[in-house]
Amino acid sequence: MVDIAITKISSKGQIVIPADMRQDLKEGEKLVIIKNGQQLILKKASEFDKNLEEDLEFARRTEEAWQRLEKGEFIEMDFDEAIEEMKKW
């Protein structure tokens, strides 16, 4: 399952990764940031090469979904229906 959190960017461009999302990160660990349109993907540098193709596909699909949402092309469903649909992915 995907975890989602909200954070904000400081005037210096710094971003705080919420505590529950950084449990497996160590101080000083290098991270890769991939910008794809309006989305940013943050990934451990040590894991970058292992799943690059998968990450890029995820970025592409996410951007397509945002574009469809902005155009009003979405399906409304309740929580249980959404979970069942997500299991198909």
C-alpha cells in the first residue's frame, strides 16, 4: 500500500520528511529526486538503479492520472470500491 503525507517547503528550499516516512533512512543518506512535470519522486540513491524503470513508469502513470483529474475525467466511488480497484493494479 502507498503511504501519503503532507509537508511544506521552507524559504531555503528545505523539506521535512515526516517521521513515519523516514524510519528506514539514516542521517547523511543520499537521496535522488526525480522531477516529472509537476511531481517529485524521492528515492534512496542506493536503491536508484534497482528499480529505475519501475519508478519512471510510476511517474508517467501518475502524471497521466493528474492530467485526467484536472480535465474532470475521473470516476467517483466509495472507499471500499476504490480499495478493490487499487488491488487490481
